[in-house]
Amino acid sequence: MSQVKRDELALDPLWVARRLLGCELRSNSPEGEVAVRLVEVEAYRGLDDPASHCYRGRTERNAVMFGPAGHLYVYFVYGLHFCINVVCLTDGVPGAVLLRAGEITTGLDLARSRRPAVRKDVQLASGPARLAGVLGITREHNGIDLTDPESPIRLVNGTQVAEDDVRSGPRVGVAAAMDLPWRTWVDGSAAVSTYRRGTRRRARARA
């Protein structure tokens, strides 16, 4: 499969989110390779998006989101899980797409071993924490270049998703801008996660 190019990701996160559906994220480790076909994503802009980690400016934590595009932004949430994002836009302008769910295409046995509590294979990468878990992605992978052919984690082109099969709706669990329809998914995929509306009291920014 051909590699997704950096200039294809150096665009508005809303466009990139649609572009990523059907692409594969492939992760190699000493244990083997796991790949997922992306079926659910969420777009986050930067300084004009109150649900974004970059809304209040650049910090050591969110520096990767400021570019260049095509890098992996990894963060730890609720003290329990890692979430992974594809950085978008141009160098110095923050934006990213949160990867929410995927279908396992390679390395099913390894994916099962990494998420032993999940009973159904279709749910192994259903949700951002499960997705990061089956791919073996942790904070040490923050900043990896997904467009580099030599990278252990690569973003490649997959089966294109027809427009009739694409749906959009509100983002999941955010405390601000919660009604923006910036979550995009493949209609009919059993791997798409369950929608949970955020609350201003408990939810946190995603990316």
C-alpha cells in the first residue's frame, strides 16, 4: 500500500478527517505488526477550537500539534489510557484528528493479546483507548513521523470509503463546542464506538 503524503495532511482537520477514513495505520514492534483500517475519527482545530488541547496556546505537552503535519500526537487521558492523533495543518498552526476506532486488518492474534478483556474481535479497536492499545502505542511514540517509510508506525492508503457511507455528528465526551458535527465515521461498521455526549462538568478536551 502507498504511504499517505505529508501535503495530504497539511490541511484543515475537517478535510483530513474525511481523508483518513479507510486508511490503514500500521504499527510494527518486536512482538509483530498490527494494522487497523480507520472507521471513526474526530477533527480538532487549534486556537479557535475550545475543545482542543491547543486552545490556550503552545505548551510542552501539545508542542507536536503545532506541526509539521503527519506526525503522531499521543496523550494520556484520565490517568488510564493513551489516545492518538494525526497532526494536520502547516508548521506553526495547530490542528489534529483524533483516531477513534478501526477494524483489525493485520495481526489479529497480537491485537487480542493486548486487549484480552475484549470479547468480540470487532470491538478490539472500538474507541480511542482500545485503538491505541491494540497498536501498542504509548507516550514514547509521541512525535513519530507517520509519513516516513522507515517509521515503525505508518499511515498508508487503504480502501476508499464511498461518500454515501460516510456519516458525521457531534464529537464524543468533550466539555466545549460539544455540538459541532466534527466526528466522522463509516456507516455500518460495527467497530464504530458508542456516542456519549460530553458534559461541561466532567469532560475534558480531546486533542
